[in-house]
Amino acid sequence: MSVSAQFHSRCWPALFIVQACLFAALPAVADIEWVTGFDAIVVDQVSGFDQTYDESDGAFSTASLVSSEEGTGDDQNYKVNADQLTQSSFQLVNIDDPGDSISMDLFYTDGVVEELSDGQTSTTQFPGKAAGTTPRISVAFSAPAGGWDWLCGFASRFCGSGSWGKTYVGFIDVCAFAGGSCGQSQSDRSQLAVVFNGWENSPPDYVRVSGLAAGLTLINPTPSTPGSNWLAADDFCVGVTNSGNVRISAESLNGNGAFEMLSAGDSVPYRVFIESIEMSEGVYNSFAGQPLNDCSSLSNQGFQLEVRATDSDVNTVPAGTYTDTLKLLFIPE
């Protein structure tokens, strides 16, 4: 989903992008472009312990990529870089205890397969195609072991009669590029969320989200009023099994503890609100969910997302296209 602020020009949305276009020309279509991004990889711990999860357990996701040579339209080979922000290696992190994490291996496949290292460029030149390819990302990790359980003895934390109920997540930024490095003209980014739900004897609640728009455009409703906010809002549905609570976090790709849009070294801060509650970057807030069936149609939009940027912040930066990727994660309680 994209969010854009139009200042005498138009921004094209891509994924969940926060954009501000400041007197900018229309962007050219990328020669390397994620036509569709990766879906989230969600793995549910069902039975057993000390179990290793991999592609055979559904720990994979596919996307659609077009890669053509600039100016000719011929097939263009490309490299990838996968980066998990704030981490030096791929990790699944307990959403309630950041000190509790699970190591994770990540594999990228497009004609050939390579295991990627966090923040490092692939050694492989993947065979891109102007007609499009369907690259696959798969992950592998082992459920943590150790500890005493009265039913299982010395076994895994997943074994026993209690309610372990932990959720681990990892956000990965995936960049495909030709030539020098990511961020140049022949490059594009996609995002991947990996979620591991662990419990002992009963499955967790489930959450369903619907109605989030494909794109939002920030506008200034009172441009003649100094200091007025630039705003964008969208109504959506968050349904939870048994109408339980849901935890929601918002993360900024560019920000580190704050939400920021960037362009050529300049930045515009912005604020995010859900149900009138201001979100802190990377921090979970708890909300009362809707009945799960509410989200089977678009008639019960019980949540609102709002993005704000102040007029003073907008007017102090040079003209350009300012972008950020805003990632929302919904976890049932």
C-alpha cells in the first residue's frame, strides 16, 4: 500500500510506501521492477519439538520480477541484497522479548539458488527476463530446545501442557538490481515478513485484515492556513477470532525510532495514527479486534489509519520525491 503527498505532481504507489512528491516529475518505469511483492511467510508450530522448519513446511514465498536491459528491453541479469534492519544476521525475534530470538537461514531462487547473508550482495547473477520471472524466497530455522517439562522431561519449550504461545517475527528488505548497487536507477525493493507462531496444545487466535487501500495521497485540506497538517486516512477492518484483541506495530524502512521519508539525503518526518492512537515506530499497541467475519466484506471498516506531515516540515525541504516503506504487523493476543 502506498501513501503519497502530492505537491503539484503525482506519485505512483508501490507496496506500502509513504511518499511525498515535491514539485517532482513523473518517475520513469524501472527496468528492474517487482511487479508483485512477496507475501508474508507464516509458519505455525503444530506438533513435536526441536523441529526444523523449511520450504516443505510452507516456509517460502514467491513474487513477480521484470528485469530488462536499460534502453533495449533485452533480458537483464541481476543481483539481490536482503537486509534485516537492526540485525547482523537473519533472526526471528520474539515480539514480547527482543532478547529472545531464533536464527534463520534465507535462500533466494530464480533459475539458480543461493543462500544469502544479511546485508550482503549475492554472488550470483540471477537470470532476469524482460517477460518476467517468479523468484522464490525460502527460510529454514529450528524451534528452540531446552528446559524441563513435567510431561516431556528435558525436552523443548514447545512440549508440555501449558500455554507457551510465543510469536516471532522478522522483516526483510529485498533489493534486486543490475550494475553497481541497490538504489541506482536499475533497482527496486520488495519487503518480506516472516512470522513463526509457537504454542503447545491449542492453536492461537487468527487475525484477518481487509480494506486497506492500494494507495493513499496526503493533502493539505487548508493550504491557506499556516502550520496546517498534510493528511491521509483510510478505513479498514481487523477481525480476530472470538473478537479478541490484536497488537499492531508500524515500522519505517528509513526511520530508526521515528517515521521518515527520504530523498537524496533530505528527510521529512511524519506521524502515524491508528484509531487516533499515535504509533511509536516499531512498538506494538493493543486494540480491541472486530469479529472475524466482519472482514469478509468491505462494509465493516472499524479501524482507521491516518498519516500526518506538518506544513512546516514540508516547506523546509528541497523539491523532490520523498519516500518511505511503512510496514504494519497484526498479531492476535
